[in-house]
Amino acid sequence: MDERLVILASSLRPDVYFNIIGHNARQGTTQFVIAAVGDLPGGNPENQATALQHGLTQFVQSLMDSTYLKHSAPTAIYKEPLARPDEMKAFFEEIVWGRLQFTYLSVQEKELTQFLRDQRAAGAAFDVTACRNSVLAGAVAWLVSRGGSPIHTFEINTAQVFGEADLLPYLGADQYTYRDLSKSPLIRGATRRINAGTIHRRRFWLISAAVAASVGLLAFMMPVDLSTPILAAAATFATIMSGVGLVVRSPDNS
């Protein structure tokens, strides 16, 4: 179970977010950060997060009232009664939506790296189901380059009707997959290659300190005529390590 899920959002359509949140809430996740990345189609560029929050809140309230908000066009929305209200009611009895914690943010693409860094440091998992390709590629590449993080996507395995039947309460366990992309062979291989060529700064300096202490102890215990070349070698080692330390790669801080 992930304590916090960050949903990278590139759409104002609420259906997909309802499914993502519903699935994760069933697994015990209670904290959701919904980040509107870039300019969402049909939204106000200055108020993306508010538009997303309003749309999802209105959509969920409608479902609680046994109606479905159907999008017949980018700006045309109308209500229709739920065909199977009992299953939706049972879902909201299982998942008390009001107990979930939501944070809505607007993130410009130039701010995405810092946003990902902050959320990864907080131990968050990520969802890229509703992410446009440019954001998806950049986010996955950055997370892999930093040693990997859970990166999820919600996939419906049946033919979609883009309506009520696509919602989580009506999907059987074999009708959808919540996939962790970070566990795919391709991304796992890339993460392993990144990790193999990476030395974290903390580990780097611990190794350096241990070697320096060992050399110092050896020089102290050896006769003077042997300790001098040892100390000279240690000085050379320290100079080299200091230079390497300036450029050593640290996924956690870069």
C-alpha cells in the first residue's frame, strides 16, 4: 500500500480520476495529490487545479445522488440516472469518500522536475494514467534516472463505452488492471543500469572516510621509513577523491 499517491493530470474528464482514487482507496491509500500539469484542454490556464477539483467533486456528488454526468462534447454535460444505482451505493458504503485527503495543485511543465523531486522525497507513488505523452515521457525518465519509484496506470481490459459502465464499481477484478510500470522488464532494466552506475554522495563519503581512516591507522603503526610513502599515497588519494566528490552523481540531490 502506498501512503500517498500523486496523480499527474492532463485531462479535465473526472471518470479516470474516480477510478484511480477508488482503486487505491480500496487498498488503503488515503492521501491523494492531484497535479494538473501544464494547460489542461478546456480549462483556464491560470486555474487548472480549481477546475479539476470542481469537476471531480461535482462528478462524485452526482454519483452519490445516483446520477451520472455524461460528457457529450468538450463543454456539454448532462445528467442521466444511473442504470445500476445499488452497486454505486455499495461502493460508497465501502469507500467513505469524505475521509480521503485531497490536495489539488497546478504544476507548469518547467516546474515538474522540482515537483517530482519533492514528492519522491516524501515517499509518494505516482499515477500517469491521465498524463499526456510529453509529460509521461519526462516524468518516467526522471523517476527512472533517480533510481525508480512506483509508477502506476489504470487500464480497462474490456471495450470502453465511455460512460457509466466504465466506472470502477461496475468492473470485475478481471476487467481492469492497475499496473506498476516500474516493475515492467524494460523499466526495471533501465533502473538497474542507472543504479549500477550511480554512487550516492553519502555512500561515497562513507567509503572515503573508511579508506582514509584505514590508511592513517596503517601509517601510525608502521615504521617511519615506511609511513612516509604511505602518507604521500594517502594525500594523493585524498586529492583525487576530493575532485571526484565534486562531480559524483547523487540521484537524491540532483
